Amino acid sequence: MTVISNLTQSVSKGNNFMNIGFIGLGNVGGKLSGSLLRNGFDLTVRDLDKSVAEPFLAKGAKWADSPKEMAENCDVIITCLPSPAACASVLEGEDGIIAGISAGISGGKIWAEMSTTDEQEVKRLGAKVIAAGGEAIECPVSGGCHRAATGNISIFAGGARATFERMLPILTTLGRRVLHTGDLGSASVLKVMTNYLATINLVAISEAMTTCAKAGMDLNTTYEAIRISSGNSFVHETEGQIILNGSRDINFTMDLVVKDISLFQDIADRHDVPLDLSPKLVEIFKDGMERYGPRERSPNIIKRLEEATGIEVLAPGFPAEITDDEPEEQGYEVIVQR
């Protein structure tokens, strides 16, 4: 069951009292920060490549010359970066977020981590932010770049309930369904778990469609058979179409897949869970990186099977990219039933 919290309405779009800083304007971060700007939030941005910030600056966003400067001048500092190491650098550097929080005149600044990162690392960095006088929350997203662009993505939020409630008006602009997962670190565990499941689906869809193609099945019919069956999945309805089109472009790359599923495997290892599928999945994508490069589009993991069978898994009538056809709506907190 889902419930729209009254807190969602406590800050109206376009009249938010918080100044928000956003670091990392890549495939996901650029779309998330675009939702904030589109909905009237006071936004300051930063990226290693200033050129990617130009469209945001042209629409009214401000630029921060360093993470420290951003933290000094913003109430909320959001990071959305490609790796735990990148996050650590942005927070702990001499001109980093923690230095800015420490130097800030007012307390209660919030660091919101929207990257897919390591549970232990987000706890470590969060403790440093809190020690400096700030608050910390992790807010990884799930649902694909096409939903990040429209504010319809799902968000897992881990951290103190009071911090979550302060952030909720922002989170329900960034996403449609917002789940408070518990303490700091809990959202990162759930995020890499869901990415693990999505990756298993991607490999399974690749195997299923390659096998059907080799068996002489019409792939348009095969797609529909899966879609209306118990074998259907979100991944099939999104990445399955992109595979058959041939673009294989979902704004996600093999190195990011390896990072995410390796983080899941690390959790299993720490808790002595003897997994069977997970180590094989890591092996498959590491092989894909070696063959095609770390920045190869992740759905092209199917090329391993195309090359082995001498066929191309393609069909007419499928889109080159996935777009979100749901209208943008105010998000809500998902209430866990117990």
C-alpha cells in the first residue's frame, strides 16, 4: 500500500526555502538535477566538465567553483557520481563538502548521496558529515534514466527519519515513489540488490532471445510471448526492446554493471552467503568488459552470444531509446505494511 505523506506538500514547488547543490551531471545526475530546475528549486551545480553544466546555467542554475563553496552556500548538497572513490574525493578533499559544512555559518546542512555506492563507505562518509555538524542521507534511484528525466523514478532513502522528513519535499520532486529504508547504509544494500536482479534479467533475456532466434523463431513474436507471460519483467520491456532495435543504448555501461554487482557480491561475502548466480554474473560482465571495453553499453553483453552463434539478435519495429510515457506527477512516500 502507498500513502501520500502530508510532508510532501509542506514545501511548494517553486517556493522552496532550501538552496540545493548538485554535483555530478552525468546520465542520471543531469536528469535528476533537471527535475529540480524544471520545478523551480534554487539550484547550484558542479561537474568536472563545466560544459555539461551550460544548459543548466542557461536556465537559471548557479555554478560552484568547488564542492566546499557549494556546501558553504547551499542547504542541501546532492552527489550523484560514478564510484565510491569519486564520492570520497568530493567529500574529503581540501575543497570538499565536509570542509564546506564545517565552515558554514548555519548548521543542519544535508549531504544527500544519490550515487550507487558501498554500504560501508556511505556510513563512513555520513559519520564524517555528521561530526562536522551536518546531516546525511542516501537516496539511490531505480527505474532507468528515462524515468529520472520525468521525475517518475523510484527512490530508496536511508538515514535518520528526521532528515528524511526534511528531504521528502525534494525527493518527491525527484521521484514518484519514495521508500524510507531505515538507517544510513540500508538504501545502498537494497539498491545494489535490485541492480543485481536487473542484471540477471538482462543476461536471461539475452540467452532466451538468442536461443529463440537460433531455433528459427520470429523475434517480434518472441518478444510478445515473453511480454504477456510469467517470464515478463521490467528489463524485458525496456532493455529487451533496445536489444532488438540494435541501439543497445540505455545510458548504462559495462563498468558500472561490474561495480554494482560486485558491491552486491561483497555484501554476500561479508555475511557468508554462498551464492551461485552472483559470481557467474560478475564473471560474465568482466569478460564483456575485456572483449568490448569498460564503456561498452551494458545490453551489448548479448554480443557474447551473437558472436558464439554467428547471428544478430535484431527485429524491426522497436525503439532506439526508451522514453517515459507517464505524466510527471507529485511523488509520495511508500509506507511499508507490517
